[in-house]
Amino acid sequence: MVAPFVQGRLLQQDLSVTIETECAHCGRSLRLTVDSDLGYQIHSEGARPLVFEPHVDWREIRAPNIIDFY
């Protein structure tokens, strides 16, 4: 889900990705869009998925990449 965020930062562009999946609990289909600012929009009526992003101050990261940071 962070692909548009990472790609958007690398390319210095606004990007978005639409994800089509289903709930692991009930099997109901789910469609949502995530943008390069980590904003999201739910397209499935009545759906209330738990969507989160880690709280990271990206300006403070000094590691050469995200893997080394974690």
C-alpha cells in the first residue's frame, strides 16, 4: 500500500493505486485507492476497513533505505 507513496517521492509525481481485494474475515469484496500522500478513499459501499500508516517523520530518517531504517 505504500507503493504510490514511495514511487511518488522518487519520481516527484502525484500517483495513486487502486486495490481490489476481499475481507479475510467475511470474504466481502473491497476496493480502495491510496495516493502518494498516503491518503485513501474507500469505493466499496458500507466498507470500513482498518487502514493505517506508520507514523514516521521521514525528514529525520538518516538510513540509506527504508529497510535499514527498520
